[in-house]
Amino acid sequence: MKMSDSRVASPPGGDLRPPLGSNPGAVLREIRTEKGWTLTEVSERTRIPVSTLSKIETGKMSLSYEKLLRLSRGLEIDITQLFSAAASPPASTHTATGRRSITPLGEGPSIQTATYNYTYPSADLLNKLLNPMIIDIKVRSIDDFGDLMRHSGEEYVLVLEGECEFHTDMYAPSLLKTGDSVYFDASMGHGYVAVGEGPCRILSVCSATDADLKSALQPLGGEKRA
């Protein structure tokens, strides 16, 4: 399936290519200014050198996958906020705000890992109660997966294309075909393994917090988890 060039391509250990119109450096500078942090303070929070942060802010250095995770965790923001044109204030938590987001087919920032390729719809909305992800499953053996993932909240998965095995640490593996779905407690260890030679794509909707999802995603940056 052909994907739009607006995706973020990130081979393990490589550089991120943000969607057209996004500016991670401007987002970093705006959030830092809003919070009153110096580059030195951001460096202490992210473990990224001041000189590197300065180059990122001025657009003189691209972001590696590792730096993206360090920034999102250190700044305490959703990982996809760094792909925005500029930082946005949190949405109101009171009555209905009329928020909505439309993501055209094949668009949305994405991150490639050794196990999955993640694409993030509705990346322009911050502080979401639900976190949708479209996942292309690359791994085809549970032996190559490493430790199962786990995070807070609940998760719903719908198989959009192909077949996959759904593995957990409490149940025998289940075969999920196109159109099948599963809803489960995401604190239970879980993982998806593609079946057959064809592509396998799923829609995952998690109620986990952004911070927990980032923590669960971190071990997938191109290395098998120990």
C-alpha cells in the first residue's frame, strides 16, 4: 500500500523526517519559552547537550528516534506534538469543546521500529483520552519479538488487513483474521505477530496515558528487549 510522503520515516537509529509543514525545533522552543526553561534546564531534563538542543531549535539538526523520545519524555508532552506546526495549549477538560480531527488516508506522522511501523492519526489533538494507532506488523515470529509489551489502561485492536497472532502472558495465542477484533486489559503482557507472507495491518486504540505509551514504545527502537 502506497503511503503519503508526509509520514515520518525513522529506521532504527536513523533520523526522523517530519511531515511537511511541521517544525520540531519551533515546537521545542515554544514549549521551553512557555515554561520559562533555559536550554541548560532542558538539557538536564532530556540528557541532550545544550549545543545539540540549540541546533534542533534553529533547524540545523534533524531528530533521531532516540532524541525524539528523550525530548517528549523530558518535556512531558505527547510524542506526536513534536510533529506539529507549533505547540498548542491543552484542551479544556470541562464541558464539550467540539474538538475533532480528520486524517486523510495514508497521512499522519509515523515511526518505524524493528517490530512495528506506527502511524498516528489525529496527531494534531493533544491530551487525548484515547490514543489511536495504525500498526503495520513486521515481526513474524514470537521468538523475534522479545518481551511482551504492557502499559496502563485498556486496548482495542481491529485487524484491517492480513492475519496476526495475538500473544499474551495469560492466554494461549489467538489467530486474528481481517475484521476480527480484541479488547483487553493492556497491563497484561501482549504482542502481535504477522502470519503468512502478506502484509498485516491493525488499528489499535489505547486508553493509556501518553507517558505510559512512550515508556512501552521505548524498547522498540530497533533492539530486541532483554
